[in-house]
Amino acid sequence: MEDVVTDQNVEIRAWEERIEFKRTVLSKPWKLPSSIVVSGRPRQVSNDMQVTLEPEKEAKRKPKPALRTIDFNNLPLAHHSIRNLKLLLLSHIKTLRRFTPKELFAIEHIQHAATCVTKHDQPKGYTDRDVTNNLLAALDLLLRDGNIIKSKPVQKENQVPLDSEMEYSYVVVGTWNLSTTIKSVAKRDNKVIVRDIWKKVESWGNGWETTTKGVVGAVVEEVLLGLQGQEWTESKPGVWIRVDV
């Protein structure tokens, strides 16, 4: 009889413990640890990112900012390179239509920059010819990039050039010589395809065949975004359409 009472008491205590467990533990809402919640939750997108994720609502792009002029007086010696000389020349010729290397070399800060590059490359000694060769090397990079085209020097009768390479004339590729072509296509089609403009420019010959599609594309963008009273957008790479018609 005592065994039966003992078993009943055990069962009663066990039953009471289950009731208490349900009341104190199982009645509380179950929550995931914060670490799991954070790792499983989709990342929130900032306002700036949301703009880029909605290309259809993207505002008309602004023209690219002007190139920052490189100052060789403040540039570390390790960066006195042909590439940085090229960037200096590019920032300068953006305001020109035509030029000769001789005219560039007459500008004090350009001559200084070319000299700095030569000193860096030939620390044991150099000549004036070495300096002008570096200037010409930087221009060759611009020529290869398609920013400029090269024509033969204009030589007057009985004139012997001091340095034929320095007397060559270069033409800057920009809005001043491409805008008419771009505007004509834009007015006719309300659509401009960069590749078509580039191929047309190449067909002009006389040095224009060295112009690159990248440079032509940059000029197309500058021209179209500068048209007053018109709104243009690049629907896909290299294809511009007018959206306000």
C-alpha cells in the first residue's frame, strides 16, 4: 500500500511540474536570437542605392566633371611619369582646337613637367632633345587614346623647320568639330548611336581614322546633354534616345 501511495505522489509532483513548466516557459512567445534575425533579414538599401536600382526613374545624367590639373611642383617624384604628363597635356588641350608640340613646349609649366619626367627617367643626365622626346611620347599616348589627330606640318616656301616633329599640327577631338554631325543625326532620328557616329568620323580620313569610339562617345554625351529644351537618355550603352518627344 505504501508503494502505491508513493507512486501516486510521484505522479502528482510530476504533473504539477509539467503544469508549472507550461505556465512559466511555454506560455512565453518564442523569439529567434538577434544574431540569427540580423543575418537572415534582407539588407536595407540606402536612399542613394535605391536611386541606382531604378534606372527608369534615373534623372538625366550630368556631364562629367572637368579634369583636375596636375601640378608637377606638388606631385611626388615617384609620380613624375609619362602617364601623368599625358594627363596634364589632356587637361590643357581641352581648351584648344589645334596646336603644335612646339607651342606646348613654350608653355612654362608644360616644359617644367616634361623636364621633371626626364629627370626621373634619366637621373644621370639628359639633353634638351630628351625632354622634347618625352613631350612627344605623351602626345603619342593621347593620339593612341583618340583624343587628338595628327596632320602634316604646314611648311612655307623656302622654310626649313627646326624640328619636323615639333612642327606637326594636332587637332583636338571635341564638341567644336563633332557637334554639327551629332546634332544633325539627333534632329533627324531623335536617336544617336555612338558606333555609327564613330564610323562616320573614321571615314573622314586625314588622321580621323585614329579616333576611338570611347572619345566619340564622350563627345556625344556632352553634346546631347547640353542641348537646350531637349532631354536625352542613354537607353543602353552607346545608344541615346530623346525622351521629351
